[in-house]
Amino acid sequence: MQRPLHAIIHPMQRVLIVGICGAGKSTLARELASRLGLPLIHLDKEYWQPGWKVPDEAWWHARVQELAAGDRWIMDGSYSSTLHLRLPRADTIIHLDFPRRIAMYRILKRIILGYGRTRPDLADNCPEHFDCEFLKFTWNFRRDIRPKLEALLSIQNPDLIRHCLCTPREVQQFLNVYVRREVT
């Protein structure tokens, strides 16, 4: 399978990865950063303060604007309240629109296997823990958040390349077709 022409003509320089919790946004971001040589920005790491403290909203918006101003990046995290700051700067958006069952399974697995430890894509002192509100948020994501996210993503920007990936297999196919590792 050959790489689509727009993948060659329009190389990814500012990539947003959004979608349901547990879909693998951070994992995909790490893989893309490695393959494309782009700086990696985990919005969860930027947002959460040590001890799972929520930042001041004005500070958070200013921080996202500062991060999005960079020339090259891969940024993972939905954070729909700041999408309007990131979308105009992005050249590519990847929407991981996975079914609830996959997301919930992955989150529960992540909690069990990482309980008490802080993941590298989170701020210090934000250990993995069982959080009923987070599970409820994820359970209701497709009903409550997805329509808002899709409305924001539907803003017409002819230069924005969009990819909607709905299964782990589609993510792997995307990587194989659009961002193959170059053989040297």
C-alpha cells in the first residue's frame, strides 16, 4: 500500500490527538513523536497539578495558547474548553472515536496495573487511582462530550487534515500508511 499523496505533500507538523479517555491518545502521541521527530505535549501533564489539583482556568488557557504557538508539536488530550485555541494552529487532527467497551476496558486495566504509580504522561504526584467520577465521565463521553467535540471539529478549515480512527486496527493501519518508519 502506497502512502497517500497528501501525506507526502502535507507532512504533519502540528498534530492534535483527541477522543474518548482510554482510547490510547498518549500512546499514539508517543509513537507519532518517535516516528516524526516532533516535540510531544501531553495536555494531562500540563493540566494536572501535583496531587490531582485543578489549575486556574485563566492560567490553563494561557498555557495552552503558549504551547499551541510552537512551530512543531504533537499534542494529545481532548480538553474541549481549549480546542478553539489549538485547532487554528493544527495542520492535522486525529480523532480516536473508540467504542465505550474498549475505552472502559483499557481504563480499568490501566488502573489495576498502574495503581499508585504516576504515568509519564501525567504531572508528578498524580498516581493512578480508582476514581468513580472519571469512570462516569468516560462512560458518558459519547453522549455528553462527543457531540460537543464533533461540533468543534466540524469548523471548516480547508487546510486541516482530519483522521477519525474507530478501532485499534485502524490506528495501526494509519501508522503503517501515513507515518511508516523510514528504512535507512
